[in-house]
Amino acid sequence: MLTSYYIIPRTLDEALDALAAHTPLGPTRLIAGGTDVLVEIDQGAPPPRALIDISRLPGLDHISLEEDVVHIGALVTHNQAVASPIINDHAWPLLRACWEVGSPQIRNRGTIAGNLATASPANDTIPALWALDARVTLASARGRRTLPFPDFFLGVRKTALAPDEMIVDISFPRPPATARGTFIKVGLRRAQAISLVNIAALLDFGGEVVREARLAFGSVAPTIVRATAAEEALVGHPLTPERIDLAAELIQEAIHPIDDIRATAAYRRHLAGVITRRALEQLAAGKERKGWIGDPVKLWGDTDGHYPPASEPVQLPAHSDVTLRLNGNVVTLPDASHLTLLDALRERGFLTGVKEGCGEGECGACTVWLDGISVLACITPAGRAHGADVVTVEGLAHDARLHPVQEAFAHDGAVQCGYCTPGFIMSSASLLAERPHPSPEEAMQAITGNICRCTGYTQIIEAIVEAGSK
């Protein structure tokens, strides 16, 4: 069971009032993307008494530049940040960090504010924002307060958030035009990987001389680390190879990595030096954006990547019905509000094309469209679909004619056991709605969140490109 009460407020004030009312009665959690909350519950964390779904609050999913300060709303997803001209122009390390998070489906649900609230030292966006000198604004029914990052992050998965507070804004001063930055992450695979070590660097230059330096490291200590000795060694000097080597050596004074299942402390120390050199060499050469794809695939289909607001406030006790528009028809899924969307679709809607492969957002077999945007049903609460529009693989065919992607998969033999195929088809069909004639590179981007263990990917990519050529 996910929760005893699933609450969908319509406004920020309603959300804060719900927090104030339910927090004294028992464990209460906010949910925006749910990419962390649902995994924690699935892995044995006690279900909260109430889940307050803020993902459809209006006005909190926008990025703005006001009086030389960049503001990021609490519901801005990682993909929205990747698509933002403001982030592209003024916060390249953050854009790159957001692109490194998970897969397109996860970036369509996971929010930057959720990354901060989880407060894992391995989270990718925190070092980038730390290097940008970010602040976080918290709100409750009692009022608002704004904290700098060093005061907000208190330890591993510990923050200054009070039980009745939520993040409502993330802000940082616009870097000067003479500043450049970058973000580098090392993981165990190219996509869907937790950072072994990451670095966000922001340097301000006066000609060739570094005037100010900020180096923030993730996954090397209980919280994000600023390597102040290395920063001081860079200031007042050009970025020569000797100065870069000195900075890479000095970071050892700041970091305190651990041994865990993903890497040893010694390996993390080695990686920290390696990525420091790479980051500074990129900045010295002015090549921090080399190889960037420019307009990455988001799997937004034909939408703008923003979810429509809730039309009315809703409170669903456990075992309530969930009513939604499913594959074009208004449907009620009985006794479903305490389930994940994956379980509700299979067990209440009898739509077995939605598969469970991992149950924690890793494999993509449960990909569906939520209000036109590709998401993972295994880490989306069924309550989130109440009043929303959901499409599964069963809804792609029309008038007894398969979707072009389905036809191409069959024609090109892009399937063996078939278990992962519905997820691949949903991602691919979303890509075609977003980009009717995708290149092979765009097809590869689209399926980074989908895993196949028997077919291989060559024929799948060929089928996607073929579907777009018709």
C-alpha cells in the first residue's frame, strides 16, 4: 500500500494547508515526480499516512530570469530545465547535470526540487546548483524563509525542511558573461546510472586569468563538497596544465569518499582527480559544450512538456476508485488509489501490455503516456492518473490498423521474447509524435530508458527510423 490518503490540491495554498492539517496526524509526504518516494516505499520504507500530490499545482513549473536572478519553480522537471533557453544561456552546468539524470521518462517526472529534498550526495543537480551559489525558498502555512545551500543540506538525506514545509523556489544569481562552467559525471553505465563521482565547475575569467573559481563535488562525502583549496589555487592564474594538475591534487584535502557496492573510496579519489582535470581542460580550451546534441529528445510527444493543472481538489482514501481517460475512454479503476499506476492498469484495468520488469524505474517496460508525456507507470501513483489522460500500448492502434512503429517492429524483426517491446513501442511512438522523421541518433536517445536483454538494439533503432520515413 502506498498511502492511506492520496490528496490532490488545486493550489499552493491548498497544498500548504493540507500539509499543516495532516502532518500532526501522522507521517505525511509530498510527491511531485515520485521517482524517489515510490522506490523507497517499494524497498520497505513505511508508507506515509498521506501523500500530497503537488505535481499539478499551477505556476510552479516555470523558469524565469528576474533582475539578474534565475528562478526555478518547485515543479520544474529535469527535461523542462534541459529545454529552457534561460538554463542553456546562463547555467550550463545545471543543464548538463539535468541531462545526466536517469532516462527521458524519469526526467519527465523527476523534479529538480525533488532532487534537493532527497538530499543524496550522489544527486546530480545539487553540485551544479551549489557551484551556481543557489538558494532555496521554503514555504508553509506559517510563512516563507530562504536558505543558502550550506544551511539547507545537513547530512546524508537530511535537510532543514520542517515537516510542514515544501520547496517553492530555487534561485541563483545570473553568472557574469565572462563566466563559464561545466558538469561531468562518472557512472557504471552511460544512462540510468547513479554517480560514482561528479563535479560541477564554474570559473569567471578576466582574459585568460581565473578571477573566481567554484568546484563542487558529489558522491565524495556526506554532503556536496566545495574544494576551496583547489579553488584558491586557480584564482589569479591562467588555466595552465601545471595549475590544473595542482588543483586536481588539492581536491584530495576536501573529499572523504566511502567504500560501497558501486566503488571503493580509493577509486573515487582517483576519479575525482581525473574529472577535475577533464573539467578544467574543457574550460581552458573553451570546449565545455563540445559534442552537445543541441536539441535533445524529451519524449514529450506532441505536448509542450507541461502537465495540465488539476481541475478540482481531490482526497482519495485508500482503496478508492480512480477515474481517468484511458486509451480514449473514460474509465473507472476500482479499489486502485493505493496502488502504483502499473498495478492499477494491470490488475484493475486488465491491460497486460504494461509490463513490470524492475519495479523501480530502471527498465522502461512499463512506459505509458500521462497527459501525452512518456512516464514510467511503476513509479507513478495510480492516484496521479485521477482526472488525467493515460495511453498504453493497447491504445496505439486505430481502426484495426497498427501504429507505424508497431508495423515497423514486426517488419524489421525488432523483437524476440517481446517482454520489453510494449515499452519500446511507447517510447518510439512518443518520439515520432515529437519528431516525425527521427535520425538514428535521436532514436538512440529515445530508448535510453528502455532495456532489452535478448534482441539487441540495432534492429529496434532501424525500425524506429523506418517508421518515421513513411
